[in-house]
Amino acid sequence: MKPDVPPRLLLVYPATHKLGWARWFQLPSFSLQMVAAATPPNWEVVMADEVHDHIPFDGDFTLVGITAMTHQAVRAYKIADAFRAKGIPVVLGGIHPTVLPGEARLHADAVVIGEAEPVWEGLLDDLLAGRLRDSYRAPIPTGNRLTVPRARREILAGRRYLTTKTLQAGRGCPYDCPFCTVTNYFGNTFRYRDPEEVLAELRSFNRGLMVFLDDNLLGDPERAKPILAGMKGLGLRWGGQANLRFAEDPELIRLVAESGCAGIFVGIESVTGSHANHPKTGSRYTQADLIKRIRDAGIVVEASIIFGFDDHDEGIFEKTVRYLEECKPSLPTFHLLTPYPGTALFRRFDEEGRLLHKDWKRYNHSEVVYRPRLMSAERLYRGWIEARKEAYTWPAVLSRVLANPHGRLTTLAYNVLRKGPNDLLGREEPCNG
Ligand code: B12
């Protein structure tokens, strides 16, 4: 390396398809902002968000770091191969390289397994000293405190996003749902940051829309409450995801409403059985009761449904739509079960020979990538589309709006935004099976 020239790091967020104007309504990669934050100040950090930018393949970089969720992995590997062909070393990190480090290593000089913060500075030192190792494994987090620097938002400059005011109050989740990657890799505890530090960062946002990127913001009510209480009067409207069980606690519901919640995302997962969401629904209240409590507090609740569990037969779509008509979450969303590598679900389907392929770019929640047990892959795909359309007919939308006495306009707006794409459904290729 030339003396006096700072080392240059390029951080890449790979895109899987062109988004057009919808790119202005995305959230920027928080993963890369945190990798940037963990980078020592003597490094110059540049970001390429492929949703917005061309990748600067001809740039002069000391190192390229690329993040990848599973659906981005194929593109990430292509970008990595191109930089390595030019002699620039590449590090891959993020959830997909974490769960399949051996595969990622075929396209990278080093792989970061798990969180960057504990290992990143050491990796950069090793690189500059010419002793880069194949992989750097962060310990699986334990304890209930999270100590991380603030995200480095300046790397986002020059692009337009829905908001750049995003942060995590905590990481990790103890529930260990079979279809989710979080518990195995980010620890089985809720690790929260110091509430004062979170509030200081929130105050720096200076009003407007912000989004919490926690796995489960309200997972530990007693630790979430001081943060919410401190948000009152900050002029922030916020969104985030949580477990429906937060609605068991009237004080927590009140604090969520008073702190400026614009909408909360909860996983209902399946309206049948207890297999999908058992630990989360071990509640003395029904999901419908909890949803009603949230609505009554004037909070918009987005309820996520997954189709394709092993006890789902062809009747599941109708059953789910009727259930939603009864409990009326402000905004239902529907996903196809996707067995992500690194999950118990993936291991089981793989052992049972039920994976249709391992073409990672198609592991995107919108294609059936495995053989369902009680219906064909084709039927599952069609049922998913039918349910989405049926849940977004005007009568269905209006009944949800009327059931949300304190947030009718917002609920209507969110529903109309979701209705548009749902009405256009059914024109794509059906599925893979
Ligand atoms: C917040 C979140 C979102 C936000 C993303 C906001 C944003 N742009 O940042 C939203 C709601 C938009 C979202 C959408 C989706 N998400 Co999401 N999301 C999460 C969640 C809860 C947190 C991610 C996060 O920001 N964490 C904070 C950062 C700091 O942590 P991190 O990403 O792990 O990064 C750290 C390390 O991994 C590592 N690292 C990461 N990248 C790199 C790169 C380098 C070079 C290095 C060295 C290290 C490194 O260092 C970082 C700092 O410690 C995770 C769950 C989880 N805990 O991972 C799911 C998760 C990432 N999402 C998931 C999925 C499936 C999706 C969707 C595909 C869902 C869908 N139905 O559409 C979409 C995809 C959207 C897209 N852009 O293409 C899955 C991914 C599984 C997989 N194997 O791919 C996860 C793991 C949840 C799960 N149930 O398993 N998501």
C-alpha cells in the first residue's frame, strides 16, 4: 500500500432486480452502516447500494466488503468474483455467508461469520499486515446488553430513501421459530442497548419518520418501556416489529401509542395449530383479542401470515381469509413459507428430499421452493395469490378501516398502497413445482 494514502473500503449492497421509483421507498442497508461504524477512522469508507448505484468495478479499493441475505447471494458472489478477478480482496458477511460460510468462501478471500463488531477491526489489521485468514467467526452473543457504536449514516449521502432514520434498540430473540434464522446466530436473549444511548440517538433524528430494525423491539417489556417513555414529545413517528404478546401489557400498549407509533408489524404466522408460533402464542389471550387491543389503542397493526406449513391443506386460504375478516388487523400481509438455509425447517426439508432446488435467488418468499405436504406447489402458489386478492377487495379493506376507529385515514392509506400490487397479481410465472 502507498504510504500516506488511507486504505479504502468499498461496502456493497447487492440488488436482485431493478426497482424503478420504488427505490426511493426502501430502507438503506443497516448492516453496512454498522460495518462502516466498526471500521477504524483511518479507513476511507465508500458505499455502493446497487438499488441506487452502479458498482464501481474500476475503483481503487484496498478491500471490498459485500453483505448478503440468501436471495442476494448469487448476485453477491458475481460481484465478488468480478473484484477478485481484478486482484482486489473481497470479504463476504451477513446472514447468508454466516449460515453457509463454506459456499461463500468460494467467492471471497475471507468470510465474516456472525456480527462484524467483535472481529472486523482485527480482520482489517490482518489484511494490512498481509495475514488475512479464511474466516472470522464472531462468538454467538450471550447476555442481555448490546454495546455497539451508532450507525454511520453519512455513507448513504446522495441517495433518497424512505428514511435514513433507522436504528436498533436491541438484537436477538429467544423464540427460535423453526423458519427463522435469528436465534441460532444472534443469540437466544434480547440484548438491549443502554436506553439513554438509544434516546440520545433518537433525539438526534430531530422529528419525522424513523424505523426500529430490532428482531423484536418489545420482546422484553421492562427494557422497552423506558425507551418508549422517553420518546414522548420527540415528534417522531415510528415503525417496528414485535411479538403480538406485547398487547398483554396495557401499560406497554399505552406507551407504544403515546410514543408516536405509526405501525407495528407482528407475525401471526399461521391460523392453524401451534407448530408455527407456539412459544409466541402461549398466551391466555387469543390472537384476535390481542389484535383488537392494539387497534383500540389507535395503533396500526400489520399482521404477517405464512402459507405452506405441513398442516396446511387446500382449505387454509379460505380459513385464513375468514379469520382475518373476524379479527381485522389493520393490514394483513401474506408470505410463502421459505426454508432458509441455517434454519431447522431447511434441514428437515433437505433431509426429507423436499427442496425443489437450491437456487438462492428464488428463495424470496414469492416462489414455492419446496414440496408442500398436503397440496401441490402450484396450488400453494395459486392459493397465496387468491388470498391476497380476496383480503384486499374493497369490502374487506373498508371493514378493516371501520374497525380502526382511531386511525382510519392511515389504515385506509396503507391498505390502498398494498391493494394496488395485490390487484396486479397472477400474471407471473406460477411456481417451481
Ligand atoms: C430489519 C430487517 C429487515 C428490514 C431491512 C431494513 C434494512 N434495509 O436494513 C426489512 C423489513 C426491509 C426487511 C426485509 C426483508 N427481510 Co429482513 N430482517 C430484518 C432483521 C430483523 C434485522 C436485520 C438488520 O438490519 N440487522 C442489523 C444488522 C446490523 O445486523 P446484520 O444484518 O446481521 O449485520 C451484521 C452481521 O450480519 C454482519 N454483516 C452483515 N453484512 C455484512 C457485510 C460484511 C462485509 C461484513 C464484514 C459483515 C456483515 O455485521 C453486521 C453488524 O454486526 C433480520 C433478522 C436478523 N436479526 O438478522 C431480518 C432478516 C435479515 N430478513 C429476512 C428476510 C427473509 C427478509 C425479506 C426477504 C422478507 C420478505 N418477505 O420480503 C425482505 C428482503 C428485503 C430486501 N431488501 O431485499 C431474513 C433473511 C434470511 C435469509 N437467510 O436471507 C432475516 C434473517 C429474518 C429471518 N426471519 O430469518 N428485513
